[in-house]
Amino acid sequence: MRKIFIYLLAILFFLSFINYVGASSHLPPAIIAGQQYEKESAKQFLGSLSFLIAFLAGLLAILSPCSYVSIPAFFSYTFKEKKEITKMTFIFFLGFTTIFVLLGLIAAKLGNTLAQFQYENSNLALIAGIFLVLFGLLTILGKGFSFLKLNKKFKHDVSGIYLYGIFFGLGWNVCAGPILAGILTIASVLGNYIKAGLLMFAYSIGVFVPLFLLSFFWDKYNFTNSKLLRGKEFKIGNFGVHSTNLIAGILIIAAGALMILYRGTYIINAFDFLKTTEYFYSLQRNLTKNLFLYNIIGFIVLLVLIILIVRFLRRKKTLG
């Protein structure tokens, strides 16, 4: 895990170095004037963005069809791990956020939107899809990336869930909206990758708040003891397969197949019959019009989330 974060920091340093080396003062006056205008616009947008506004923008992403695929992703590792779902959601979130922030900063460096970068590099989604199909097959067999035996199937595959989050993030096509576009503008125009990275991290937290709440109440009311989660073991040929592993594997394979066939999750947008994407964009634009009010709302929502996390940790300590 430590090596992954070292590699991530190295890549960000490399991006900053390229930005420094690529800077040139020998540009035509018209281009320099245009760049100056973009910088001034980005500075104005920078003043309207905060950690809390970015957090709320990510939270609103649940209204967009692009986020619908995250629900089956949640249930896939719920059935796979069976216990401590809140912890596994956090591990999944770390993997997703690692790649999501990195892709966003690379896109900003190249002067692209995140959606454009994902579209032009669709092989990333293909690789992610292949990985997920393999991961799904391993899950059906009761194995993860730690290659656990069937008689150890109730142990957590933390490395597998983390990598699942990374590859899910690679294939997940975000409905960016004006807030995320503004964050990437801060990176590409102002070269402020640290600020943009922190804002994208806040956006990522918002994206996964619904999953965290679902996992929190899942653990709180101990849904793991339901008959559906307990399941039973049966034979498929010469292999012993547990029903919950089978369900989890099928969900993971379905997500992988979606990414292989359509090079991402764009196809989900075709089912936006209620035009929720337009509503999602409109709500995001409104976030920058009444900053005081929405910062307060964001603070309250984030405070509630922190309280739930503290309660979860205390409960774990008490049970431990």
C-alpha cells in the first residue's frame, strides 16, 4: 500500500516538472493575452470553490445516471466480504479516489476535460474491464488477490477491494458538471495541482457518501445475518461455490463486461429517461450562486458524516 502512494506522489511530481519545463515566454502576444484571460477567470472561479462546495457537488452526483453503476459495485463487495462492510467501503473509496484524482490531474495537464480524456483513452476502461472479469471469476471460486482458500472465505481481501476501487475508477465515466470542470480548470490554467487535488478528493468523498451511509446502516443493523448473506455452499462441477460469492462474482463480472463492451459506463446515460443529468448540472451551477448558504449546508452534512464515522469507530472499539 505504501508503495502505491509513493508512486502516486512521484507521478504528481513528474506532472509538476513537465509543467515547469513546458512553460515558455516565447509565445505570440495574442496567445499570451488569451492565457491571461483564462487565468483571471480561473482565479474568480477559485474564489467560489471550497472543500465544502466540492463535497456537495460530489454528493449531488448520486442524481446523475453515471453514478447508478456504483450501487451494484457496493453490493458486489457486500456479498463478497459479508462483514465489516463500512470498512470495506472505505477501502474501496481509497482505491477509487487514488485513480480518480490522478486521472483528473493528468487530464488537466493535457488540457482536456476528464470525460474527453477518458473517451480518448478508452483502452484504460478495457483493461479495467478485463481485470474486473478476472476478479469476478476469482471471487466465485472464493479467492481474492491474497488467494484465500475456500475455508478462509470470511477473511477480508483488503488488497483486492482496494484494487477493485482503482479499476472501477478507471472504467467509471464521470458526469463531470461545472464544479469538476472548474476544479480541473484550476489545475490546467493556474497550475495549482495541490488545490485541485484536494478539491477532487472532496468531490470523491461526496460521491461515496451514499454508499458510506448504506454500509453504515448495513453494519449497524447487522444485515449480514440475513439468510441472503449467509447463503449456502454447493457444487459446480468439481468446485465448491458459496452462493454469496457467486452473486458477488456475477455483479463484478457484469461491471467488467460493461466496461469491455462499451469502453466505460457511458451506456448508462442512455437510460436517463427522467433527464436527471440536466437537473444535476443545474443544481451544481446553483452551488456557486449562494456560497454562504451552501457552505453551511456542506458543513452540516460533513459534520453528520464525521459523527457517523466516529460512532462507527467507537462501536468497533467497544466490540473489539
